[in-house]
Amino acid sequence: MILALAAPLIRRRQLEEIGWYSRRVNLELESGYLTRVRNGVYIRSADFESLTVEGRIVVRARALALVATTRPVFCGITAAVLQGMPCVRDDGRLHILTAADRAGAGPDIVRHRGLLEARHYVDLDGLRCTPLAQTVADVARGESRETAVSIADAAVRERAFTPPGNYDVEEAERFREEALTWANRTTRGRRTAERILLFADGRAQRPGESISRLRLHDLGFAPPSLQVPVAGPNGTTYWVDFGLDDVDAWGEFDGRIKYRELAGGAGRSPFEVMDAEKKREDWIRGTTQRRLVRWGWEDIRDAATLGRRLRAFGIDPPGR
């Protein structure tokens, strides 16, 4: 997010001031030195390519705010990303609130009718967006379950979770009630939003864990325990992503980012991280006498795929 806000955007008039007119700009676009964010706004391609999916959404929102005749109020997925939430699917469009009498927009902008009163937006580094609770409710009402649960989990986590394992249940419930209040302001998608918000749990640390929760639910497992502490050697504590308590097993979601963060944060090589993870896994299995199964993004494409992965380790939902 910080990198996305800091990445310099270049206006067409700035290029003209240094003698870069249409022909030169087109050459730099063709060569790959520049990337057009929207008409009249550019960014160095190297800066743009270094950004995450979320960072690119922030850059596109900044570009729109630069050229819009009326200051936009971002909502939905766009507002969620501006407030630090993850994005599991970027369709290239920005979501903004609009007055009822405004005309339509281009294909890269989705207009949502809604109130534009001052109390209905927050200001983040010059970008206006709907408050987080309203944003989560809007996403839950209109986006896919995977997107909605990932954002709802992340929002509750931001409000109620303190690493390594302190979860404020009362604060989580306060945020949930606030989001439910927004969801209940309209009948469109209200029941869907309620199901997502009641399902949300801030102990899920990443989108992969949030989507894993959905798949486990669809397979018929009981709600798993999340971020479960297991006593490690020499007074240490190991944290396990999922406690599949109804089948006496552990589950871990392994995203590649997880290992990069472990390696970078501890100043260790990937090999050292993998070796430490192997020893950790052996300890957890040996001391708890529970099976432990790992899965990744390729295993949570749908419930059936995760089910096959678990079944390969002898783990089935109760009653099957």
C-alpha cells in the first residue's frame, strides 16, 4: 500500500513540459518504459510492475482521482483495497458511489448509486472511500463468496486480532454488528451478506486461509479452530492454521508468500526455512499424535479438489 501511494504518477502536461509530446509518449509506451494508467496519466512501467495486485488498484484509483471532474468516493472492492484489505480477484474495474442522476461511466468504472453525505466516507491520503464496515457489507452483498469472505476475515482481523494469537471476540462482534447494520439498509443481497458476515473470523490470516475455511465448510467439516497454539521445545509456541477437531487432525495452508515472509523476516535462506518447518511439523505430529496435512492454492480451487487432497491423507468429513 505504501509503495502504491508513493509510486509517482505522471500527467500528460508534465511530459509536455520536458518536451515529450504525442510521438515521444507513444514511443515510450511501445518500448515499455511507460504504462498508461488512464487517459492523460502514466507511470513508469518498472514502478507499476513491482506492485502487488492491491497496489495496482490503488494506483488506478489515484489516477482516477487526479482527472475526475468530481472527487470520487470509492466503494466495494476498491474501497476495501484502499483500506488495506486483500484482493483475490481484480477485474480491472474501479467501484465508485454516484448520485442517482449521474450518467454512466466507461467500462473500467462501476458506478453504484448511494448517499454521498459527508458522514458516509473516510479520507485516506486524499482518496475518499466508504467506511470499512459499509465496505465489507457492500462486498459481501455483491461479490463472490471467495472475495467476500477474504475481505470480511481481513477486516475483522484488523479490528480484533493481535499477533501471535490474541483475538478480541467482543471487538470482533462489535465490528460484525456494525457491518450487519449496513447490510440491512437494503434488501438487495441482504441474506447473502448476513451469511458472509456471520461466517467471518479474524483469526484467518490470509485469503488462502479464508477460502480454505469455505471449502472445509462446503465439505461438511465442523468449523475448525484457527491459529491454534501448540507447545514447542524450550518454551516456544507453534501456531497451526487449522485444528480439524472433529477428525482429530491439523491443517496448514501453504502459500508461497508465507515462506518468503518467513525467510525475509528472519534473515534465513528458503532452505533453512523449509528445514525448520519440517522439524516443526514433526514436533507437532509427535507431541499431539494428530495427522497434519498441508495444502496450497491449487488445492482450494473448489471443495472437491480440497476433499481429494484430504482424502489422500485419510481425512474425511465425519459421517463419510
